[in-house]
Amino acid sequence: MTGSGRAPGGRTERRRIGVLVLGNLLGGVGVASGITVTTLLVERLGAVELAGLGQAVGVLGSALAAVPLARLAARRGRRWSLGVGYAIASLGAALVVAAATAGQLALVMAGFCLFGVASACNLQTRYAAADGVAPEVRARTMAVVVWATTVGSVAGPNLTALGRTAGESVGVLGLSGPYLLSGAAFAGACALIALLYRGDDAKTGTGDGGAGPRPAGIGALAALRWAARRPTALFAVVLLATAHSTMIMVMVMTPLHMQHHGMSLRIVGVVISVHIAAMYGLSPLFGRLTDRWGPLRTALLGIGVLWAAVTLGYAAASGSSEALTATALVVLGLGWSLSTLSASALLASVEDDQVRVPLQGAADAGMSYAGAAVAALAGPVLAAGGFRAVNLVGAALLLPALALAVTLARRPVVPAG
């Protein structure tokens, strides 16, 4: 970002942030409503060894969309990128419902891929919030938008039973019913962004002032090469990928772990709800902490909290305690929140206008590709070694970020770019 930026206090700025908050709330409802039953739906149509593939394909869809959406944001503005993304996700939810009812697993997977675009949109709203904002309030401004996901994401899993009933009442497969709610939520987010969002920061190359296409800057690969030569930016990219991978590895297998130990779908929904609440609920506090401590210190705390989470998850593998499983998932969500917000703040601090948005898209793509890979592995890991093995692999995934963090901690603190 060039210049001193603006504080999020003006009327236009409050409206811009308000639209992002509401859009993220609807996006959170949509993602969480579907994600709760994804592994269960795939197991129903396939086998336990395939259960992780549904989440993997959804995360892959997010990864595939991240760079094109960032390119669209750089050229046409955030309104276009977010609106188009939510529209695609709504179509994906409809495809899941239709294909699941017909028993067509391959088409369900295609629907999951399109559905995953919503996650890319939800992620990019945090960067939209940071566009042009003054550095001293950047993290907390991002955190306000991220926090909105809490309401939607907590409500989503608790609508699982309602979605199943609604689906059965209209003649579709019950487990696909929650995707009816998802599709409606994404359509609402699309309409909200398209009609009401107006970015106004011409310096970022992401305003929506009607000036026409803008230069898109460098490509995603060039942005990653740029980051590879700058340790702080490289750490931010790696931390996003590793923290997200650890969270995905454990979270996607938790519903199966719980059901295999006799816990009800209602309890599964509650546990996933508290996990997602932990992912987003304290983000305003963590945003202030990041602005005050600095992103690097907050990132180190996030890595430590994630390590504690997988340790608790290992202890919960016996399945004898619903409370311990829920606690492990809460701590996992807190660690993800600290790590993701601090890494995002580092990426939002990149000063080169031609690099910042492409690098954000590339980092989000890397985050999602890594998550997709571990989600695909999670089912075989659970089948081979149980929930203990899932948490051990989650711990190992943190090691690259930890190594870079230790190296950075020994150097003078420098900006990401």
C-alpha cells in the first residue's frame, strides 16, 4: 500500500465494511451448512476411505478460484470478483443436491468443486477490508470482517437437522438438504455485493469507481518468486498453508471420529459449531493483538496454540469424552485464527501495488491446495491409524512454518515487502 491509508471511520468506509460483514455472514452460513455433512454424504455414496475426498475437492475448488478471482479483483474490482464467486458457489450447491439425490458421486464431486469457490470469496473479503486502510488499524479492520463469519458459521452446522428435514420434504436425499440452505445463502451474498458494494481506493487497483479495466500487475508465479526472496513474505505464505492444512486434517475427520464412537449428528453439529466459533469469534481481539504486538509475534503464538490443539486431539482419540474432543477443536480454531490473521496482515502490508493483490491470490491458492491435499490424505490416515494418526500428521505439517518463524525471530523485524 502506498501512502498513509485511511481510517475506517468515514460514512462511505463504514458502508463498505458493513456490506463485507453481511456478505461474509451469508457466506459463512453457506459454507458451514454444507461442510458439516460433506464427509457423511461421501461416505453414504462411497466408502469411509473416500470420505476426505469431498472436503478435498471443495478446498481444491477454492484453490483453483483464488488466483482468477484475485486477477479479476485487480482488473475490475472486488465487487466483480466476490459477486461472480458467490454466484458460482450457489450453482455448485444446487449441483450437489441434484447429483446426490441421483446417486451420482462424480457429479457430487463436481458440485463440491464449484461450492468451494465460496471459501475463496470469504477469504478475499479480509483483503478487501484492508484495501487502503491505515497500517495501524489494518489487522483490526480485517478482523471485523472475519468476525462476521462467526455468526454464519456457528448457525450453519446447527441448521444441519433443519436442512435434512427440508431436503426430505422436497424429495431430495436428506444429507444433501443442507446444501439447499447453502445455495440460498450464497445467492443472497452475491446479490448484496453486486448491488451495494462500492470500493473507492484507486491506489489499490481494486476500486469500483467505474474507471474500466486496470493493469492486473504481475502473475501469481511471479508474485511467489518475489516472496521467495523476502523472508517475511515467504513466512506469511508458508504459515497460511501449514496452519490451514493442520486445521483441515483434524477438522474434516472429526465428524467421522465422533460418529464411529456413537455420537449423534446433533452433537457433531454442536462440536463443529464451537470449532468454527473459535476460528472467527475472537478475531477482533486477535486483530488488536496483531496491531499491538506485530504480526510475527502473533504468528508465533498461533503456531504454539495449534501445537497444543493436536496434542489435545491425540488425547481425545479414545472417543470417551465429547468434552475433550470439543476442547481440542476449540483450541484448533483459535490457533488457526491467530495464524491466519497474522499472516494475512503481513500480506496486506506489501507496499508494491503490482505485487500485493496477485500475491494475496497466490497465497490463498497455496493455502487451499495444501488443504485439499491433506483432506484427500485424511481418510486413508484415519482408516490406517485412527484419530491419533490424524493428529500426529497435523503436528508434522506445522514444522515448515515453525522453522521459518525461528529463523525470522533471530533477525530484525522487517515489513513483508
